[in-house]
Amino acid sequence: AAASSPRGEEEDEDSILMRRKIEAQQTELKRLLDTFHKQQEQIVKLRDQVFGQEDPNRRELKKQTKERLKDSEQQVEELSKQLEASEHTSQRAQALRVQLRSTAGQAVQRDQVLAEMRSMFEVQEVEVAALRDRLQMALADLVGLATRRAASRRCGRGSPPPGGGGQGWGS
């Protein structure tokens, strides 16, 4: 019942959008991890170059290498921050997905309770209608009985009551 309602369609669209967003974040996360690992490799190579060279003629090369190393370390630091932010976003998306599933489950339960209540209400309406019919019949019987008694009293003022045989009537 929830899937055919507008709310169910919204939840389906929300789920699809959340899934696409999570997939995009996971792709971005993988790309950032690959870049991070490449930068780490480059840092290791540059460190080896810097600390492995003791030739005085290559001081300029060493200076450039140190600058590249520093730039690479900054890039790695930025990538680490981006990776951390992506992981945080991924965790939030997972929490939202769990919350969405929980909300959908609650909606299904509410729909079931609502269906049960409607069914009980319909049964109760049928019972009330039957009681009204019985009440109308009892009321009609009472009106008929009252009418007969009133007619009997009017007609029978001078005659004995039925089954009395005239004994004690009027005495």
C-alpha cells in the first residue's frame, strides 16, 4: 500500500537519489585514494632523491626536489582532508539510508494499523446498523402494544378484562 501512495514514490525517488549520491561519493573517494597513494609514492621517491644525493654540483636539483616534495606533501594533506570529509559524508549518507529504511518500515506499519482500524470501523458500522434496525423494530412493537392497550381500555371501559369472566369488575 505504501508503494502506490505519493509518499512511497517520494521515498523511492529519495532512495534512488541517495543511492546515486553515495555511488558518486564512493567513486570520488576511490579517485582521491588513488591520488593519495600516488602522491605518497612520489613523496617516498623524492625523499630518496633528496637524502640520497650528496653531490655538491646538484644543489639546485636538490632545492627543486625539496620544493616538489613540499608541494606534494601539501597536496597529500589536502587530499587527506578531502578523504576525511568524504568518509564523513559517506557515514552520514549511510545513517540517512538507515533512517529512511526505518521510516519506510514505520510507514508500512502505520498503513497496516490504518487498514485494520478501517476494517474494524466497517464491522462496527454494520453492527450499529443492525442494532438500529432492532431498535426501530422494538420501538414499533412498543408503539403497537401501547396503541392496542389504549384502544382496549377505551373499548373495554364497561366490559370486563379478558379472562376475568366479569368477577370483580366494577364492584
